[in-house]
Amino acid sequence: MNYLSNSEKAFKLLNGIVCLYKPAGVSLKGCRHSLLLKLCQDLNSMDVRPPENRVIISGDTTKSLEVKLEPSYADNVLVVGPRYQSKDLKCIWTTHLGMRVSGVCVMGLNKGTKMVRHLQENYPLRTYHLHGQLGIMTKNMHIDGQVVEKGRFDFVKRENIDKLMSTIQASNQKKMFHLAKVDTQTQMAYDLATKGLIRPTSSNEPLIYGIKCISLELPNFVIEVNVINEYESYLLSLVHEIGLKLRCSATCTALRCIRYSSFNINQALLMKHWNLQYVLDNIKECNSSYDKINHLSAFVAEQSQLETNQNMTSV
Amino acid sequence: MILIKRILSLRIHKHKVLFRCFCNSVNTLENIQTSPIQWPKDYVTSPLETNVTDFSTISPALRPTFNLAAYVNDSHSLQQLVKLGVELYKFDNDPRIMETILKLDFERDMKPYIRFIHDCGVPVEEIGKFLTKNPMIFTEHMDDLITRINYLQHKKFDKEMISTIVRKYPMWLSQSTIDIDKSLGFFQTKFYLSGDNVRNMVTKLPKLITWPKKSVNLIMFSLNEEMGFNRSERKRLLLIQPKIYIMSKHHLFERFNYIHNIMGINHDRIVLEPQVLTSRLFRIKQRHEYLKYLNRAQYDPTKPNYVSLFNLVKGTDLDFCLNIAKTNTEKFNNYLKTVC
């Protein structure tokens, strides 16, 4: 690659969205730290800026002075530290993923931080795969916790789970309209529904848009859930609640985010690929997909919300 | 007695004179007189005439600073250190090191030490690395350093061993001979080591000798009580992979737990290939799970398709996929995205 020989050019290209595959058991802060560390290492290993020159005027002041131009020691890499340090790169994540969550994690680098914030303000939809195990209950609702209860689970059938899933989805759909503060029996609710996904207006209430069981091999099951405003403990308690509703107990064995808005797991970079080459390629790909969704009308939820508010006042 | 008294009286007299000098100053608190600046005579008479005094020796004083970079352009010694490849920015966190480094003169104070380090077997390219790790070697007395090397020679370490020890662990030379002797004794008695064993262990991981005995004891306890390695097994672990004894106990136990309880490998096999205990858990986990997914997780050497534990954790992912899993890396990467 041509651009990889010059560190300044490469640094200028580090603007945009990166899609990472976050492993479970590592905090987001740790992920960011290792990403930036690796990027800086790679940048420093390339051609970096040589030390600046320094003018030295020496000699007897009564005679003509000698003027020399020498590389300044004060700007040497050995004296001031590496040219690129992890503080020099701005990096923020979109949604907070907990320690136990693995999967797609979208981060903004440098100028991409603005893009990421814009993404986050528009309440994008996330898809999770929740892996659970029936017949066991733990203290912290995850498999690594202390076991509190064990029980039978052989009576659970596919129909029971599907039925439960549809009730959860229905109740959440009702909640959607409730949060938008419209009655489901009105014209306004219909208008709102025709516009597409009814996104929440605040970020504190989790909302499920779709939930279904995609595999059931007793005692293990996998649930796919499309959700906005979720957090780790909410997903854990969701699995726990499903267990209770099925009249047995369930714990979560793994939480995996497989899609974030239009960024899916195929784009995500594995931890071993978190280096400059892969990240630059990934940024290019992610930025183009961000531009695509940015132009969609449905994406700009806030504006549509504003319009509806204005309509209401005019009425 | 008389002499002393005289000298004393002289001193007191001097003080008095000095004191009077101060008191008789022209300026008092009430009235301060301005005194004209003493210009050079010829300069005062004709300001347009060329200057004859040499000002090249006069320069502004160095100001207090937080890092060495402010002084490096003015200090010859620091410049020499930079030329050797010492990473000076690493000393900025420690004012103690900065103070000692700045007080030294390269020719007078540093040269004998650098020559000594070179004589110990550190090549020129690595001297910078050495001094970055152990800048406080300049504060040690030269005789002490010679004693420390002599001690090693007395304990029948040959020249090559000494050079590897000093290169691997520059802090070794700052440890007193008594401490080192004590801790060599500790390892020899605790693990029933022979002289050759000790020398091998020290050259493999010199850091272990100065490692806090408390944590070494903790790991020993954990290996014995929690993991169930017996005395000879613990000794073998120390000799083959001494790194285990400076690991965090938590990490060690988690790895052992995974290898022993989930992969189902008994103690004998772990002791035969203890390298597996020093590779990171996620690496072992990913590779084991992938092999299990391919039905290739066969760790019994008596059966076909045997995968040795050392080969499991050795090498890059590419090597692993080609030689052990016998698939392509793309499949492996895709598999990794389906597990957490």
C-alpha cells in the first residue's frame, strides 16, 4: 500500500467510524486502549517527522559570529517520546457495551466522533443474540455467577417459547405508542406508524422491536432481539424473565451484538486485526455505509419529531 | 586551646565586619538611593563605537523544568546519552532519576560505568536499552558492581551466562550481593535444586530472583493446594517455565482451570508442556473451541491426530490454521465471530 509509508498521511486518513468485534470479558475502555495503543505503535514504526532544526549562533561576539543549523536534540524521539501517543487520537464509542457483551462495537476516530454522536442521537436499532440455558438460575443472571436454583426444563416446547416471544413483542409495541404519547386508536397513531419505525424520544427506556427464538436445543436456546436503548443488565434480566415465564429458570450464557444500525458482524474487525492497515480499510468501508444511511429520510428521526410537534401546535 | 580560641575570635571578628558592612549600606528603609549602572568606560563615552567585550559566555540561566528535553540542547552529557540510544523521556516521571542524571558529567562520571557494562557483555547497540531500564546504576559504587560480577563468577556462572543475565535484567547490577545470595538460597532450599539447576533458572529468568518472595510463596501455595501439583512437578515447572512464578495468581489459576477442567488434560501432560500455562486464556480458548468444532481436539498422544499442547498455543493464527486445524484462516476468523 502506498499510503502506509508516510505516517502523516496515514494519520490524516484516521477519521471516521470503525467497526470492531469486541470480545467478552474486556471492558470498552480496555478495547479503546488496546486499539489506540496498536494504532500509535504502527504509526510510530513508519516514517515519522525528523527532529526540527535549531539555529546555533556561536563564537566571539566581537568578531563575526558563526551560524549553524543543526537538528535539535530537544525534538528527538528519544527525548520527547514517540511522535504519536494515544492521547493524540480522539476516540469514543456509541452505545455502551458491558463487560459480558461481545460483538459489534462501533467507535468513532478523530473527526468520526461527530459522526458517531450523530448516529447515537438517532436511536439506531441494535440486534442481539442472547444465548441462554434453561433449568439453572444464578445470582447475577449470568452463567459465571453463583448457582441459586436448579430445576426441570424438559416440558418446555417450541410453541411455548414462540407464544411468549409474541406476547413480549406485542406489549412492547403498545409501549412504543405509549411513549410517543399517542392513542393507538387515533389517526395520529396511524400517521406515525406509516412513517416507519417509531423511535423513542429519550434514551432511558429500553424498547424491543422484534424478538424471536432462533434455535432451541434443550437446555440451550438462542434468542434474537431487535432493541433500542438497551443495556447489559436489561438483556440479562430479559433472559431471566423468559425463564420465569416458561415456568422454569434460565440464565444467560452469552450476549452477542450482531448488528448496529447498518454495521453488521461481517464488517467487524477481530481483536487480532486491530492494526493500522485493517483499521484504515475498515474506516473506508464504514464511512461509505454511514453516508448511505445518513441520506435516508427515516434516519433523521429528530427532524420528523420536530415536524410533528409543529403540526400539533398549529392544530 | 589557645589556638582554637584565636581562630574562633578571628571568625567572630570577620562576622562582625560583615554585619557592619550590611548595616552601613547607603539604603535604608526610609530613603533608597539610586546608584548609576556601571557601564564599560569606553561604551559610556561613545555609544556608537563597536563593542569590544565578549558576551559569548553570558547566557540566560536554565529555568526549572518538568522534563529533560528543556536541558538537552545545552548539556553535552545528555546529548551523549541520546547518541547511545537512551530513551530520556522515560525518566520524566521520576524526579529522582532526573536529578541524578543531570548532575553527572559524561566523561568523568558515566564513561567508566558504560565501559564496565560493555565489559560485562552488553553489546554497544543494547547499552541504550540497558541505561533506559537502569539509569540508577550511576549512583552505585564501582567496587560494588565489580563485587557483584565477581560473586557470579565465584558461583561458577560462565561469561556467557553473566552477559545474558545482565542483558535480560539490567536491574540485577543494582541488587546487593547479600540479597541475591539470600534469594538464590531460598530457591535452592525450597525446590531442592542442584547448582546447575540454579544457574539454568537464573539465566532463563533473572527477574525471578529479585521478585518478592511473598508472591513466589503465594504461587507455590496455589500450585500445591489449589491446582494439586506435587513437589517434583513444581520443580519441573520452575526449571522449564520459570515465568509461571512471576505471573498473577488469578490468571494462572484461570488458565489452569480451563486446561484441566474444560479441556480435560491431566497434570502430567501440563507438566510436560508447561508453555501452555504462559499463553493467554483467550488464545487457548479460541483454538481449543475451534478444534472441538472441527472434531480435532485430540490431546491424547496414543491416539491418531494428536495435537500437542505446545503446538496448540505456538505460532501465529496462520500457522495454527495450516498445520494443526488444517483449514484456511478465513474460516477460522468467521468461526471466531460466532463465539464470544
